[in-house]
Amino acid sequence: MGAFVNVKGIAAPIPLANVNTDVIAPKELMRAVTRKGLGWGLFRPYRFEADGTPKPDFVLNRAPWNAAKIMVAYENFGCGSSREHAAWALADFGIECVIALSYAEIFNNNCIKNRILPVVLERDGVEAVMASAQACEEVEVDLPSQSVRLQDGRTFGFNISPLLKHRLLNGIDDVADTLAFEADILAFEERHLAELPWLRKSL
């Protein structure tokens, strides 16, 4: 996956709590077996009528939010089922960062695996970002400094584990991170087999 360092632009405001994955990636998307082409289904129950007609009042159907790379919502974003399609749909639409009060744990992990930065801010920070988003003011999210900056100069810090930060900044996933220790793993295997040679016969 590509590296995540910084993203800046208009954020899409979703002033809702408990937005579940059935809304973010409805069941129609579950037929897909690839990560590409799923942006059409993002928030489909909110974005489209039953006949497929776009709902003009939904934020993702309106400029400039229809080109947003950042999304802001309230608590428990991504709750519900564990479908990774929710992260796939966000990424395919162009969302690189979500800012919220909290996330469902599996959704949070799925975001990281798909190069989407899930930022957690306190209530005052989320409310400030939400207001900026609704006013079409730019928001900047910087991973190296772990900060969210608003157009008026206000800055809000966020926490992220060093391991996840390392993976995002370097564009590596769990497998690539493990393979960085390939030489150590192979050396351990050789030592282990030397100590227990009878294991070679069972391999």
C-alpha cells in the first residue's frame, strides 16, 4: 500500500454517531472480491434513492465535499459487522483520513490496513473540525507531528501507536513488516532444526 504522511483539504461532515458498516458499505458491495470500484456504494442508503437517483441534499453528493479526502463524524464510527468492504469503499471514494470521537475496533484496524488514518480527537476537537468542514474551510492532518490543523490556526494533537505510525509512514502492511525480520526468522529456524534434527523428517 502507499505511504500516508499528510492530507489537506475540505473535510466531509457526517454529524452522526454510531454510523455502522451496513451504511458505509451496504450488502450490495459484499459481492465484490476486489478493493477497486466500490466507491459507488459508499453511504449508498444515504446517497441514493431506491431507484439509484442521487439524493441532492446528502453531503457526498454536493461539491466540494464530493471530492473530500477527509471525513469527520462522531462516536463509534464503523460499528456493526466486521466487513472490510467498509474501508475499501472509503478508500475507493478517495477518503484518506477519518476524524471521530471513537471507532469500532475492527473497523479501526481495517482502516489502517487500507491506508486510511483513523484519528481520534476529544469532543472539542471533533466539533471544531465539524464546524470547519461545514464552512468549507480546509483541514490538514499531519501524521509525523500527529496533529490536525484548522484554517484559523487551531491545532489538535492525536495519539497513534508507534508501530501503526511506522507502517503508515512507510506504506507497509503486517506481512511486509514481518518480512523485514526474514533473516532473523530463517536463522531461528535453522537453530531450532539443529537442536531438534528429527523435525526435518516431518517437514
